[in-house]
Amino acid sequence: LLMSTPTFLLGYIRKCTPANFRTLRFVITGAEKLKDRIADAFSEKFGVMPMEGYGATELSPVAMMNVPDFADAVVKQTGHKPGTVGHPLPGVAVRVVDPDTFRQLSPGEEGLLLVKGPNVMIGYIGNREKTAEVIRDGWYVTGDIAKVDDDGFVTITDRLSRFSKIGGEMVPHLKIEEAIHRALGETETVCVVTAVQDEKKGERLVVLAIRTFDSADVVKRLSENGLPNLWIPKKENFYNVAELPMLGSGKLDLKAV
């Protein structure tokens, strides 16, 4: 069993041989979204498809997980659905609500993810105000945007902090990043999307890239691939940087970005 982050999986894809992982049966990832291009590349090289889970330090730390499918002569149960973070663990409940009103949303609707269960922390030591912000009636407010499908599988869309309010519409940075990587044919992370203040529309999208490419061509491809115009960064808002700031866990350091 290998527990990892998608960023570390990229390192294994580059530097390890199939022989290194010949006894590997299961790969579980967390800490950041598992992108299809990374999962497919790992599976193609090592013959094991990574499965994604989800958690937070405040959730001790796992709340939901994809698991292998089960089947025998009588019963068949789907435990793994690619693109999702799986089902909540036994005893753990999830709820998706409107970020502003906390009204519970229907299956398939995207909203703020709440988690409740014995894994939820008691609180932050010596900080009642911060605790009251993130725990409401026993529900932990994750700060992540998610949806739950009719089969109970949870899909994390993005961090609430990784949305921009542009022209009154919520614009998700992660979906734009994924579209840029598809347009470039990249399997590794070569850019990150963020935003800065803009007098006219509230915020303006900015792309930081560690690879040189024709930004005008990328913008054209994004439009041709059906990305909404409001979600497409302007060609003059692409900037080259020496490296993308990372945390020790392998996640992007969004504050540094």
C-alpha cells in the first residue's frame, strides 16, 4: 500500500521503474486533487490505478475514500469512481450547502462541503473564535467546494479561496488550470492560476508558468475547447516564473502564489 500525493506520484513516474513497484497493490492519494492525466500516466507505467481520498488535519485526518470495488457470486458494490474522493467513511456524514446562506443543496449541485462525525476535532486550542468559525452545530466547514452524486460519491471542485468573483460570477481557478494543461498536452504541473484585484470587474485572472509557450495560442485553444470567455485569462496576463512555490507536503503554496 502506497499513500502519496499527486505531486509525489509525478516524481515516481519520472524516476521509478515498474520493477520498483512490482509488489504494489493499492495507491491512495490525498492533499491535492488527483488529475486524470497523472492517474492515467501512473497506471500506464506501473499497472495500478491510484485512488483518491479526502481529509483535513481537523478531520483526524481522513473523511472519505475511494476503495476497490467488491464482487462475489451474490453481491456487487462499487467502491471506486474516478474523479471523486469516494464515499464518506463509516460514521461520517457530509452535507453540501450554499456558501452564503448555508441552505442544503440537492445531489449534483456544487456548494460548500461540511463534514460531521467522530473524526471532527473538538477545536483549536486556546482559540474559541476560530473554532466557532469552522465548526457549526458539530459540522466542520471545510472551505472546499464539492458536490455529491446520486450514488453518494463526493467530488471536490476547488477550494472556496480558489474562486474569483468576476463580473458577479464565480470563476474556478482549478478548472482553468486543467484546461490549460490539456491545451498544452502537459502531464506535469507547469502553471497555476490566481487572481489580482481589478477596478472594472473586481478581479482579474493571472497565470504563472514555469514553461515558455505562446499565450495567444493557448487562449485561442481554450476558446475553441468551449471554455467560457469569462474563464479565459487575457494573453497579457501570462507570466513566466522560475518555479512554482510548493509546501513540504507537495501541494502548491497558494499563499505564496
